[in-house]
Amino acid sequence: MAMIAAKCPEYTILVVDINKARIRAWNSKTLPVFEPGLLELVLSCRGRNLFFSTDIKGGIQKADIIFVSVNTPTKTSGVGAGMAADLQYWEKTAREIKKYSNTPKIIVEKSTLPVKTAQAMEEILKADNDVSFEVLSNPEFLAEGTAVSDLMNPDRVLIGSRETKEGISARSELVDIYAHWVPREKIITSNIWSSELSKLVANAFLAQRLSSINAISAICEKTDAKVDEVALAVGLDSRIGNKFLRASLGFGGSCFEKDILNLSYLASCYNLPEVASYWKSVIEMNYYQKDRFVKKVISAMWNTLAGKKIAILGFAFKANTGDTRESPAIFVAKRLLVEGARLAITDPKATGQAKHDLRGERGDIVYGTDPYNAAKDADAILVCTEWDEYRELDYKRIYKSMRKPAFIFDGRNILDHSALHTIGFNVYPLGSPALTHFAD
């Protein structure tokens, strides 16, 4: 919405939410989410044609176009629990739109939703109602950490509609908005069901690549191959490409697991068990990689972590965000605590959220933003997020401050492993042979 406001000054953009604290944050200089470039973007148009409010009724009544961007988490109970999308917030929003609308509206689905959700939206909006509604699907393909640049220069914008005269007309209005800054050839139109499914499939394919290279990393460690070299050779094939071929301790974030589970559940509902099983295996491989990483730490440190201090560098699920949803670091931290380890957790943006994620966990945990403090007197360092600043740390200083022998487990393969080994560390990359100072 901030990008549309910046690129379309003739439009008035009103963002509404029931959460008063969140709206206060959007109206301040401390936004409720961290995203590079977002504050500057918001400040460039807030108060001019971008407004944040808790007036849901007024926002609906004033709007000609409504973007529905509510949360669609995975169900935790009932039919489809653990896999299907929970659409209760989406349905409540649809009913509020219906309740307060007295003029024709174009409704745009931005949330990631199961295929055929637009039909349910239409049925709710049009039941016993004289107001005209057209429902479009416009899934969001931006990535956290690069969201502003992704919006500025998108690979594509996808807009789906009913293939009726009214549906195509509504679709054209949304095309005209994006065309203010996106080249027309990058604005793709489709039927509404293809658009809804494309978002799930895009995330499934990206996660599949990550699980695939992580599976190969396990083979590399057994054969003394190097996963980075394998990925380079494979990625240079123009049919494959090099994106999403970096081995890591596993993917996280709010989308990948949720969307794949949703896709798998959808296949099950349509009696496609083989398809459902195939996509669920992507999630299973992600769990395996996180579990394998923890077991490597335990094994390398003589099968006991009791009383040992371990510094965790990075808690966000990826760099350049404070988001920790489904972060591999949560899994790792909880497992280490069970083993009796003492944890020092550091992250430039996510230590506050880390405290929330680990609330109620039993064990010795300290939090901070200074990696040098975290590493002092530590037995091991675990790199769990690929923040650039972790590449530039003074590892000679860190080594001197640690207990010996000192270990580094690079869960993101971002460090110079040979240089660390020369300093004195016992280095355990992912998908490559360990570099240690121990006798064979």
C-alpha cells in the first residue's frame, strides 16, 4: 500500500486494522516491522495520500477497491488441523465488508489462500445483498528483507479474475494501478483459480529447491564432496539456474511450510495422495536438516552439552528482517536447552522476539545484540542467520575469548572456513568436510 501511494499520488490509500497498537506504530517512526527502505517509503507519503486508521467501518465505506491482507495461519484443530489454512479471519473480514458496503467494490485477495477461496468470498458478499462486488486475486511474491526493491522492480505482477465482462473490467482497473511503475509486459493476467494456485506453487517450488540442496549436503558430508562446489556446477546449467541452491540448516518464515502444507492438504482433498505425499516430503526434509545440524553439534562436542555455553549468532529466519516465524534457530535453541547447554543468543533485530519465542523454556539463556559478548567464554558458536555483519567479525578476537577447544558450526555457510581453521577453530560447515585440530 505504501508503494502504491508513492507511485500513484492521485489515489488515497487507507490502511485499517483492529490492532490499535499496530496502527499507532504505523503512524510513528518506529514501524511494527523491520524492512530495509520501508520507513523512508512510508514517510514519503504518510499524511499526504497514505493513512493508517482503526476505523474499519469508515475505511470500507470510503473505498472503491479493498485489498484483503489478513493472516491465514495453519489450522491447529478440527478437520485439516496441521495442514489446512485457517480462514476464520478472512471470513470475518468478508462479512465486515458486506456489512458496511453501500457502493460497488472491487475486492482484491492479497492473503495466500487455498484455490476456490474467491468463490467463497463471492458467496458471502453477494448473499442477500444488492451491492455489486467483483473479487480479484493478486498474490504477493515479495520476499522479506528485499520487499521494497521487490515491489519497485517485480519479476511479475499476477492478477486473476473471473473471465466475465465485469471481472475483466475490474481486473483492468488493477492493471492500471500497477502500470504506474511496472512495465505492462510484467503484468500477467489469468483466471482467478490459476492466480490463487500460483502463489502456493511458487513457494512450494522455492522450498523444494532448498530441501533438495540440503538433502545433497548430507550426501556431501558422507563422501567428502563440497556442497558449494556441487551447487555451482549444477547451477551453471541454464535449465536449472543458481537461485535457492545454498545449503543451510533449513528454511523458515511464515510462508513456505504453511503454503506447502496447504498445497498437500488440497491434493488430499482432491484424492491425489501421491501428490500430497510428494509435497509433504519437502517439509520432512526441512525437519531432517535441522535435526541433523543439532546432532552434528552434539556429536562433535563428545555427545554432551551439559553446562557448555553456546553462542547462537542470528535468530531471525533470514537476514535483513526481525521475523522469527518458523526460524530454524527456534528448533535449534530448544534442542540445545534439552541437552543442558547454556545459550547466549544474539541478533541485530530479533532478540526481543527470541525472548518471546523461547518463553517458558527451561534453561540458562541470555540475550543481546553484541556477538562478541555472546561468544565470550563460549565453547561453541552456531551461525543460524546469514547477517552480513557476521562475515566481518574479528574472529581472532573471538577465538581468544572462548574456551578451548573452540568450535564453529556454520549453519549458513557464510564464513571463511579455512581462515577460521587457521586461527584455531574446529570448523563444521554444512555439506563439506569438517576442519578440525583433532587426531583422526
